[in-house]
Amino acid sequence: MEQGLLVEVLPQHVAEPMPVTLLYAHRRHLPQRVQAFMAWLTETARPYPDA
């Protein structure tokens, strides 16, 4: 049964949307892991433009 998947445990309690701000050090060359996280977060939040 343990497959490492997320399981919703309280579906009747939905969190209110909240703004997210990404802060990072201004650098000419950001580490790839930071760039990858920023790209992932942008794609994840894309369906919620007004949240």
C-alpha cells in the first residue's frame, strides 16, 4: 500500500487561496535548482491566476 503518494486526509477542509511571493538573491546566474523550482512553481500556479 505504501507507494509514496500524497493522500488527502481532510477533503472537507479546503484552505483559502493566498498570494505567493518568490524572493531570491539577484544574481546573473541562478543555480539550476533555483531555476527549476521557479519554473515548477510557475507551472503549478498557472491555473490559479487570481489566487
